Amino acid sequence: MEITLQDMLRDADDNTEEESSGSISAIFLIKWLTTKDPPPVCGIYNQKNKWYFVKFWFLSFMLYLRKRRNQNAKVASGSNAGYGMRSRNSPEEMDKAQTLPNEKLLAVDAVYFNGGNKDGQYLVAATARRQNNIVQTILYLRIPEIGFLEIPSLPDTRLRGTEKNAFAAGGLKFDVVEPMKKWKLSYNGKMRNRTTDKLVDVTFDLEWIAFTKYFDFDTDLHPNAMADAIAREKWSRKYFDVLKSVHQTHYEQFGEISGTVNISGEEKFIKIDGVRDHSYGNIRDWKYFHRYALQYCTLEDRTAICVGTICMPITMSRLLVGYVLHPDGKMDSVSWCDFEFYDYGEDGKPPKEMTLKFTAGDETYNMKITVLEAPIFYIGEGRDAKIHERFSTYDVNGQKGWGISEWDYRNKES
């Protein structure tokens, strides 16, 4: 076999090209491996780094497996809840008052209601059961002809419970009538009229009736949102231990609140739409939260929306949450949102007007928020958190709505 000089030169060129290609690949690999992670924005909000996409796809696969396991599981394990796995076996077990383990000093069992309507009537009511019979309690009532009322203990929320294993304190009480379908809200006591600064006598027995299914944050959050949040963080055994230990079960459901409110002898009928949520877990330490911004609204056609972002630096510095519950019963989880904490209110002053864009299902939504009133309350062991309860009107893709925009800040003065 005769090998010509031309053949030898061609082989040499091929080898040179292979070596050159290998060298370029090696250079890119070294450059990628030595690339420093971008610093957190404002020293808090972690950004995507060189390992982000590897971690994102790995997490997406693991969340998919956990969700399949949850669908096939006959018995729920509360200790393994979250990230695709449910915490309880039935809605009845979820909706009842939960046991606060004696050894878990920061355990919580909290129920929250809000609602509003086109006439400017709003209600916010909440009780968070803690150890030693402490119930962190919130009550606001806005009726335009009368004023803006609040329970006199606000802006502080720490009250003593009035009944054992019940969502009850300060004259306010919530009772389950039918799990995930009907609740009773009652109050008997004083309220302060923020408009006149006078105390008035208030009583009510209201009924909350669900008009949507419930959205379970343990199983229904969009996997891309969860994978994105965890992929931004630095991983270690300690990190995942913390992620598991501070997990709380949280679910939300929209309904209608209706009934008569008696204000110093004057009766007002209210009929408002809004969200009810229930959270429970072994640890809720308000010092762990740096910020969160949650928007809740009901539109004219009764489309129910939640979209928000949570920053808890020990676990996730940017967790996107939310959903759209359609009138026909369809549920879409929020998968993307253009909201970034550092663009809005990082100075501790939430904007009175703002817009954001988000995607749920196959649709992109443009949301405009206009704040009508924004009282502040404090919660935690020592005023650890400062929460702006923003009574708002909404415009979503041209459709009007109403609801609450709740913004939390770590209270640096505590």
C-alpha cells in the first residue's frame, strides 16, 4: 500500500483539528469550572450560577418522582411532606385544628381569611395558634359608609387563646362546619375605627362557603418554580436538613364570606370574595423571613388568583408561588413572574401602585395593583415581622378585581 506525501499531510491536518478542538473544549471547561458565582443582589437574593441548569433539571426530575410517589401512596407521612408529597390522608385531617407537639416550641397552626368586593367592603381575619396558649390574632373590617375598623390589640397580635385547641382569641373565633366547604367566623367585642379613632361595639356571625377547590402548596406548586428556587442556593447536607426541618404545610382556597355585621346597633350586610388559608408545621420563626410579597384577588367573573414571591434566606431567597383558579374549575399553577424584590420596596416602603406580569398554564397575565389602605401589624416573638396588609383593587388583563396584597418585612427595629 503506497502512502503519498499528500496523504500524510492530510492526516496531520486531521490530527491538528482534533487536538485544536480538544484544546478549545478544555479551555471552555476550565473557564466554566473557574467562573465565580455572581454575588447575591442586595447581599440577599441569590442569582443563577454555573451549576444552576444542572441542578434545575435534576430537581425537576426528583420533584416529578416525588409527585408520582404521592399519587400512588395510600398513606401520607407528615414527616416527609412537601416538595410533591401531601401531609395528611384526607381533607378532613387537613382542615381541623392540628396538634402542636410539646417539644416543638415554634410550632404553628394558623388560619387566615380575607375578602373584598367592588363596593369597597373588605375583611381580614386571622388566628395563629402557638405554644403556651398564645394566639396571634388579626381582624380588620372596612365598610366605606362607616370607616376602617380594627381589633384594638393591633398593631400587636399576641393574645391569649380563649378555648383549648380552637382558633379563638380576643372575641374572634373560627369554626369548621364542613371541611374544605364551609366555615363560620364570629366576633363579639370592641373595634377601633381608624377613621374616627373611636371604639365601637361589633358583633358578627359570618359564613364562608368555598367556590374553588383547594390549592396545596405541598403538591400543587409548579415544579419549575420550586426547582428554580432551590437551584439558586448553595447545596450541602446541612442545607437540605434545614429545608426539611422548617417546612410547613400550607393550602389555600377561595370562597364567599357573607352575613350581617352589627356596629354599635347599626347593621350592615356584607358579601365578599376572598381566600382562606391554613398553615401548620413544627417551626414558624418570623425572623427567618427577609421579605415576602403576596397578591390575592378575585376578578369580576370569579377567577381567583394568587401570585407572590417569598424570601427566606436560610432555605430559598426567591421562591415563586401562585395559581389561577378558573370559574370552570380548572387550576393553573404559576410558572413564571417578572417580579424581583430588589425592584420593589427594598427600602421598606411598598409601592402604592405597581404592575407585574406572570404566566400560569398557557396564558400570560398583566396585573395592576392599586392600594386603597395599608395598615401595618407586627407578628413574632418580639415584633420580628412588620406586615403591610394592603387593601387593594386589581386589573388583570382588562378585568377588574379586588383583594389583599400582603407584604412582609423582617422588622429591623425588633
